[in-house]
Amino acid sequence: MALEFTAIDFETANGFRGSPCSVGLSKVRDGIIVEEASWLMRPPQGHDHFEPRNVQIHGLTAAQVAASPRFGELFAEIGGFIGGDVLVAHNAAFDMGVIRSALEVSELPGPAFDYACTVLLSRRNYSLPSYSLPFVAEAAGVPLLNHHDAVDDARACAGIMVDIAARNEAGSIAELFAVLKLQMPRAEAYLPGLNEISKATRTALKRLSEPATTSGWQGWPEEGPNPAANGHADPHHPLFGQMVVFTGNLQLARSTAKERAAGFGAQPASAVTRKTTVLVVGDGFVASDLRNGRLTVKARKVLDLHDRGQSIEVLSEGEFMQMIG
């Protein structure tokens, strides 16, 4: 069997995952990228405002996509490029969620997709302090010239998957999952009016009907209780089964962040120990700060434990927010 798949990456206009403003795709045949495509787009109507934080990340503005078709007008073309391929994404919970939520608010049907997440697969194949795309691309020997450009990110994701398959001597995505004794995740088809809309979309629609509120934290964050992990959560989610600790100031209240993490099957904790597997860092931290030393006390302890052989990773608040939708 041949190593065939399509890697995908979305950028969004705001905090709602159903607000795609660009997408990049890289098609792989026999382990080689043979075709690429990318589109700028206006997000679905009513969800097309651009938040400064998102603009700062990817550099796209409302003016740059003003003449572009909306997601709903492009989805058939995007789906035609994907065809029947397995979709591969870095933090696939986010990108698959983008497709689902954007379809929901566009009131459009969409097919089912088998998919693979290179964050989850990277954890099994590399030992890194962060599984952010630049760190994993470097470990895989894949160039990443312009992080957060959708097609560049999709191309890097494709290269990571090819490297992981080679490390496991797997000739196909199915064979790779069999070697790693994993089940292939599947995003189910969506039919408007028949399937229930996702929680992320329900939350976004509710916020549209409510007056705007000021986000952000007030004062030093309180740890609060650590709710029990939801054992019935999706086992393919990147937070499932993790022991998560939070540090620094988050836009979410610490208690809310813990509840959301627990809902996806993670066990929140208050201090870094040898059981910790994920540390979420606020205060505007980005993965590159692991190299320049701008770290909290908890993050420094994490790096020390990682150097001693503990399997532990550091997430920025932005990466965590993507994971929880």
C-alpha cells in the first residue's frame, strides 16, 4: 500500500473555530507531495469579524479577504481537492472542528472524514519539550518557512507524517495506525436539521445573542478545585488521558480552564510533579519562549523534568484554546 493522504491547515478570523479565513492543503502520493492548494475566504456570515489576537498570529485582515468567496461557496472545491483521502492535521481536533462548525453555521452538509493528528503521533515518535508545529517540524527535518501561513503549515504537517511513517516502516496511514496499535479517528458526516450542532457552535450562537463582555483575568489566578477527568470523552482528543497543570495568567479563569480540560478527558492538577504530562502557560507565552528563557517557575521545572527523561510538554494558552475549541 502507498502512503497517501492530504494534509490540511486552517487559520481563523476569531476565537470561534467556525470562522475560517484561509486554508492550505498538501496532497501526498507515495510519500511525496504532488499537489498543493490554498484559498483565502470570508468566514460564514455573522462570524466574520477579525479579532486582533488572530490577526497578530496569521497577519490576515478583513480587508484582505473582502473580495474572497465565503467558506460555504468554497467548500465543494476544498472537498473536491481532498477527495477520499485521509486528512492529516497538526492538532486535528481544531481543524476538523473548523470544518464541522463552519458547515453548521453555513447550514451546509458535509461528508465524513477519516483523519490523523500529528500532535498525537509526534508524542509517540519524538521526545520534545513542546509539540508545537515548529518544534516537531525541526525534529522531523522538515522546513517550515512561514509558520501560520496555511499552505506552509500544511506542507510541514505532511512532511512530519511522512517522517513518522518512515520511522515506523509503515507504507500507509492504516499500516502506521496498526503498527502503533491505534484506531483511526473519524469525523462523522453532517446533515443540517438531522445532526445536532456541536458545543462550540452552540456557544458561538449564544454569544451572538448576548451583550459583549470584557474578557481577561482580574488579580492573581486562584487554583481552585481539580475536577475529575471525563472518562467518556473522545480518546482521540490530544488532551485525553493527560495530567494538566496551568501556570501564569490565562484569558479564561483558572477554574474554567480546568473544567474544560477535564471535559476532554484530562486530569487537572495544581502543581508540577512526575505525573504531569502537560503544562499550559499563560502570560502571552509562545513555544519559542522555551528557547529564549521567558518562562514561569513551573515551566522551568517542566524543562528540568524533561531533561531528566520525563515525557512532558508545554502548551501555550493559544494551543490549549484551539484544543478545547
